[in-house]
Amino acid sequence: MKILVAVKRVIDYNVQIRVKEDGSGVVTDNVKMSTNPPDDNAVEEAVKIKESGKAKEIIAVTVGEEKAQETVRKALAVGADRGILVKAPCTIEPLAVAKILQKIVEKEKPDLVFMGKQAIDDDCNQTGQMLAAILNWPQATFASKIDVKENVLEVTREVDEGLETIEVKIPSIVTCDLRLNEPRYASLPNIMKAKKKPLEQIDASELGIDIKPRIEQIKVEEPPKRKAGIKVSSVEELVQKLKNEAKVI
Amino acid sequence: MSVLLIAEHNNKEVKPFTLNAITAASQINDDLHVLVIGKNADPVAKSLSEVPNVKKVIHVDNDIYENYIAENYTPVILKQAENYSHIVCSANTFGKNLMPRIAALLDTSQVSDIIKVISEDTFLRPIYAGNAFATVKSTDKKKCVTIRPTSFDPAPTSGGSAEIVKGENTNPSQNTKFIKKEEIKSDRPELGTARIVISGGRGMQSGENFKLITAIADKLNAAIGASRAAVDAGYITNDHQVGQTGKVVVPDLYIAVGISGAIQHLAGMKESKVIVAINKDGEAPIFSVADYGLEADLFDALPKFLEELNKLNTIQK
């Protein structure tokens, strides 16, 4: 079995986002970037399945600018076998990413495609479901447990009411929740080895698809600031304020 | 043209978030139609027909629609889609799972998780877990939009009398099978929708010490949250995690205990109406978003807090 894992390079989750003064977006120059957190879970799960003997090859793919290959290298360092960077301009919408991934799927013919449930930059939560739709494959979103069985996956999904279990036929798309597993760290020797693993570069413009944005970003602004609060001197005062001033208890 | 909203329900009752989504949908265009896909879901169709904002209910009923399988819902929605300019639903796990599948097949770039309707094609949505707001304009002919339920009031549920029409069935997917749903049975409200949330951070020092938080949560009928640091330290399971990589919550009251206020945590709770911070480090960043800050050792403050709550004659539930 072959698993394709899609990863995205985003601003690190510990970085305080700064909005550009001209309202055109957020500051990304000299900002720490890393792999989108749930994409790490997707890579980890693929590696685990390979370690259990149920998968033979893991391909890590990303779509983005030249530097996005760091994210693929990281996936290679934790156990992916080879990588693909599809070079594309910075602003690329989930629908376009899904169309690019469709081309990669047609070429590589994986049995499974894994990715994080949502990217923590645009917070869209769309790409996996869109890819499943255009491939006409089943989708198992927000996965917190994956059992690989004969020709099917049994997937436990994190839903609002609790947990839902579904069975999807292979080939299928799985989007991963943070609860799925505990991503490992790459060891230094593995980081070195990853540098020698093959990483193919493709230009998105060669794929013959329309990736132009359909959504116009008019402006990006800071959310309204909270007005400054007060310090209370005792628990008694706190409870009185909550009861009589804020009226929330 | 009109707006089509996909209802979420359990075949007996409409889920509350659908009512919030109805409010937003009727701000896009007041000719709002609601699609109910279910099994023996007549009571759902009937109750939605009584929502004054709803102009028409389309009801598609079959045994195969008992559970939400996006692969089964999608073709039903696509059959209806040609009559509408917008397809919308709530941006909870229901809508997040379903809408992109519809959008992709309509070749539409979806607008996710809107918090404000500016015009028929322009919306406000949070990005970077609410650390920035983006105003976006959809240029697609047909628009697919999901709505953050907590940003809109629920629509009134009585006084309307929309017509209910039957819609067409389609064939079920052979590739996806529902196995089971385990609803978390808890006397406590759900973290995502609770009116009050009390969260503990690394300052709790152990999982055992979370009992101090549990006691107050019991008293206030609050949900229990945690920072990523507390989850990573193993004090509590990660379904309690509030933050950019956990759940985003907007309760009326959020009480942060022993939480320093890392960016990733603030992203998940700073839209709460009233924020209380209890921390012994007066310089902790959590105080910058707190309406009421108490600089104190939580091991003294929490038992006292419970004591004070016990003295109150009434507590809102």
C-alpha cells in the first residue's frame, strides 16, 4: 500500500501574528515557520502504518513556494520515503490545492491520502474534503483513530457530540485530528538521511489547471482589542464583581 | 436568487447551531430555503417551517439518510443547488465535513466560518485562530459559505408557516458506511457550547489537582478546559484543550487558572464575554486579556472561590 501525505508550511503556532499596516495580510518576513500541527499527526500516522507492515511507501507532498520544501524534508526525516514540492504562488486556495493534489494522485496512484484537518493559517478546513469530492473517493475527516483492515479503513472521528466511527473503502482520504497520535521528533541522523532522500519539484503551472484565486481578500485587520480589565484584591471581591457587576454567575 | 441552508438535526429535533446559521443566512438574502435530509425527519421539517425567517422547507427523506454521511448528502444537495445563489450551513463538525465536498463539485472556492455578513458576496472571517480578521469577497457565481454559529443569535422558532415540499432522493454511496456514534455522556455542558468554562494550566501542577477545578465546575455547571501545557504535561486529556490547536470557545464567562496565557491559548478563548485570570505571576500575559485578574496562589484561591460561591443564595445555570 502507498500513502500520500500532504503537508503545509505555516507560521509557527507559538508566534504572535502581526497584521501588516496596509491591511494586505499578516507579516511573514523573518517569522518562524513550521509544519501545520495536524499535518505532523498525518505524517506520524502514515509512518506508524508503514512500521506495522501495512504500507510500503510514504510520499510527502506540499504545495507552495520554494521554501515549503523544508516541510517535506521534515516529513522525510520522520519516515516518509520521498517528497514532492509543487511550486505555486503564496496565495493558493484550498480548491486549487485539491486540484493540484488530484493530479499528483493520478500520477502516484496512492491507496490513501492523509493530511491535517485544518491549516492554522487560513483556518479553511476544506482541502481534504474537496480532494475526496473531485476524486469521488470516500472521506474520513477529523480522525482520532485509524484501523487499517482488508480493503477498508475503520476511522473514529471527532464530532461535536462525541465520537463517530465510519468505515471507508480504500482508496480514501483521511484528515487528521490532533488526538490521532503523538508526533515523534526527528533524530539528527534521520534529519541527515532525509537530505539524501529524493525530492521532486514540479511547477504548478505545468499541471494544466486553473489555480487563480476566486476569493478576493479585501483587507486583513486586527481583531477588536479587549478593553483593559482590572485587578481584584481578593476572592471575595472577585465573586462579588462576577455576581453584581458582570452578572455572569 | 435564493439561499439554501442545510439543516443539522437528529431526525427529531433541529440542532441549535442551525438556528444561528439561519440568522446569518437570512442576512445574505431573505429568500431563505432550508433543506432537511433525514430519516423520518418530519418533525424537523415541521419545526423549521415555523421559523419566521424560513420561506420554504425542502424535505428529502429516506432510510439511507439516518446518519450524516457527506457522500450521501452531497448528491441530494447538488440536485437542489442549481436554483440557488448560495449554499450555506453552520461551521461546526457537521458543516465543516460536508460543505467543501459540495463546493468542490460546484467548482466553488468556499468561504469558511464567517462571523459577519457584509453583503451578498462579502464576508468577515477570522484567520490565524482569530488573531486577524479578513474581509473577503467571493467571485464565484455560486457561493458556498459556512457560518460560525456563536457569532449570530439564534433565529426565533415560532410564528412562521413556510410550505414544506418533498425533494428528490439519490443513490447512497457504497464506499462509506456508518458504524456507530458514541455521544459523550456527561452531566457537564460541552466545552464548545458551555456558558461558563473553567480551565487549568501548567500551574495546576498535577492531574490530581484538577479536582479543585472540577469542584467549581460542578458548582457553576461549567465545562472544564485546559491549556496545551497542561495537556502536554499529561494532567488532562486533550479533548479539554482550549487554543489554536484545540477548541475555540466563546462562553459568557471564562476562568483561566494557573494559565500564563501563551498566544496559542489566547487564540482559543479571548473572544469570551468575561474573562477571569487567577495566577500568582502578576506579569503573566493572561492578565492583558482578563476583565478581572486575581494575583494569587491558585491553591489558596480555588478553595476560597468555592467557599464564596457556596455563600451565594443563587447561581445562574
